[in-house]
Amino acid sequence: MSLVAEDPHTEVSVDLASQTVVLPDGRSVQFPIDNFSKTCLLEGLDQLGYLLKQADAVAEFEAAHPARVNTSER
């Protein structure tokens, strides 16, 4: 951030997949990000989109575990 404070036109390169920021002098700095946020950003998903993407797995689980699904019908 100090580089940008010195020169607002400073450009850096962010590589989310490798979690690195490449500075103008070529140095590479790693940054933390949780796996869920990283996956959503890389795949262009929000939280709902991520859940909808899991629909087949949810349906498969529900079919394999009918006693755990619709417990209000007991």
C-alpha cells in the first residue's frame, strides 16, 4: 500500500489462483484467503450460486438417506 501512496499510478498484478501479488520491482508477496471465497471468486459465483452448483450432490445425498430427509413427515 505504501507504493500506491507514493505513486497512485503504481500497478501491481494479483494472481488469485496462486494467492500472490507481484509488485512493480518483480517481488512476489503471498496473501491469505479462505478456500470458499477463493473458489467463489475464481468461478464467478456468489454464495447462492455455489449452493446451486451442489444441487446434484444434495439430491444424491437425500436419495441415499431418506430417513434424514423430510423428518416432519414422521
